[in-house]
Amino acid sequence: MTKANLSRDLVLAASLLSALAAAAPAQAESKTEKCFGVALKGANDCAAGAGTTCAGTSAIDYQGNSWKFVPAGTCATLKIPGDRVGSLTALERNVPKR
């Protein structure tokens, strides 16, 4: 094997490893989704809606503008009291008054 071929092979291998490393976080993220309106009081994940600052700050059970990570594809099937389900977008129900 010549030096030119070896260098080319090393560059290709490094490129492939970089592409695989970049794809790994995307695969991990796609295994979960944000599901609004399913967290119990004080049990939401970070970045809840108005009236909350971060994880654990939801003030009401099933607060519509707070979310929790759930397995991808399950949010809309999560049943909560009152014959309701989770949502992939923020809800206006059960939002504490300011």
C-alpha cells in the first residue's frame, strides 16, 4: 500500500467516524418526545411554559404548558384523568393564573 493510498484511507475512515458520531445524538433524541399536559405537579422536565422556570416547577397536575419526555410515538396515547391525552404541543388547559 502506498503512502497516498494509506492517507486517503485514513481520511475516509476519519470522515466516516465523524459522520457516525454526529448521527448518534440524533438517534438518541428521536427515542423520546416532549409530551405536554401529562406531568404531575412538580414533576415536569425542563423548559415548562409561563409560570414555571425549569424541571420540577409545574404548579398543577397535568399542566397544559409543561412537558415531560416520553418514549417517541406514545404521547398522544397517554391517557390522563378526564378522558384526555397528552399533546405534542403546549395546551391552554390547566395553566395556573398569574
